[in-house]
Amino acid sequence: MTINERVRLLRKEHLNLTLDAFGKKIGVTKPAVSDIERGRNNVTEQTIRVICCEFHVREEWLRTGEGEPFRSEERRVGKECR
């Protein structure tokens, strides 16, 4: 699974958000989210940081698919949010 596919999985299966709602939370447009999910656009470093911070997602999972998608409760604030 690619990072683009994990963004889609995160949005649809884990967060149950529309393209528009997800885009608003991470500061991009609905078409931009669609293009990311379809692999037309790469996921930028900034977008990775925002997704990880906003939704408490583990960066390693987002990038590689390894481990659990979400950070544990005690580690909700991390370097991604700085």
C-alpha cells in the first residue's frame, strides 16, 4: 500500500471524513485531497506533518504502513506538532 492509499484509508475508514472535511482540517482543497489519494499528487512533507499532528497519526505508519496508525494517548503531542 502506498502513502497515498494510506491517506485514503485514514480519511475514509479511520476518520470517516469527506474529502472536503479532511481537506479543511489539513488546509488543502477537496480536489487536492482527491489528487493525493489517487496518486496524481505526491504527499508533501508539510502535509505529512499536518496529518500527523491534526489526527494523532504515527508518521512511520503514514510513510511505511508499519505499526499502528495512531499514537497512544500519552504521546498525543509530539514533534509533529511543533
